[in-house]
Amino acid sequence: MSKSAELSDKARATRERILDAAVNVFSRKGYHATKVDDIVGESETSKGSVYFHFPGKQQIFLALVDKFADMLQRRVAEAVAQETDSVQRVNLALQVCLQTFAQYRSLAKIFLVQAVGLGTVFEEKRLELHDRFAGLIREYLDQAVAAGDIAPVDTEMVAYAWMGAINEVVIRWVYTGQPTPDRLMGSLREILLRSVGVPEERIRQSEPALSAELV
């Protein structure tokens, strides 16, 4: 490995360590109470290293939101890559969204809760990512409609309605720990699939196995 490649790998590792530390600090203290020095201390790096990667606290926060969105999109794509049944693709996309929010509770709190009311830049980012998530859901709904597996429906509006439902349930879970992950993923998934006319038999056939790490 060349010296430049080694430096690049080291820089990426440092950047990830800073972001991981920022998740912990933002989750504990909230955006306004967090100082860059808090993130420096948590990440066990230097202030110079933090400012090398991020001009300030705002950029760290926005980078975390992007990181969460990228991870979610990648997980959905990987989950549905080998699936040909259109209804199952919808189901898997929804399941992965819910599991990712549940598994990365601290990141979900930053995205769904702390980005609200922080100003125009943050609101634009939040809406941008809301659109991105809804777009993922709409893509698979469109495929199900095209295959004749669900009746024609305004998939754009359905996708945003689903995102609204997911948002409300996950926000409550972030704050209270309720509903439990199995109830959250099981009940909400069934409600949303029924809303587009997926038959009960197909819903039951595609019930997810709950990962032990989420219980």
C-alpha cells in the first residue's frame, strides 16, 4: 500500500471515529448543548483533526444525517437485491427501514428529533432525507403495481403517508422505549401492507424474523 493510500485510510478512520463520537455526544447532550470540544474529547482526537474534517458543529451534524441515510439506502438495496417477488420487495424495504431505525436508535434520534426546529439548513436536510426515504418506498410500490400484485394507487402519496406513520411511531419509541421492537416492526408493517391491499395470506407468509439484537 502506498503512503498516500495509508494516509487516506487513516484520515477516513479518523473521520469515522469523530462521527461515532458525535453520535454519542449529540444523543446525550442535544445539539445546542454540544460543543466541538465535547466531540474532540469523546473521539480522543485533537481539535485540529476535527476541524480538518469538519468546519464546525453544524457540518458534523449534517454529516451524521447523510451517514444514516446512506447506510439505510445501502441496507435496503442489499436486502432486496435477490428478491423477485414485488410484494416481498416492498415488505423487505419496509422491514429494513424499521430495523435500521431500531438498531441505530441514537442516529434515529438525531435524524428524527434533533434536526427539527434547528433552522433552515437543518430543516432542508431533514426534508431532503425524508424525500429520499419516501422515494425508496415508492420505487418498490411502483414495482408491485406494475406487476399487478397490488391495485393501482398513488404511490407517491402512499410513500409519504407510510413515512409519516414510521416517523411518529419511531419518535415515540426513541423517547419512551415503547412500543417494543417486535411490536413496532410487526404491527406497523402489517398495518402499512394492508393499507395497499396486500392479502392477509401474503402478509403472514412474509413475516420477518426479529433480530435478537433488537429485542
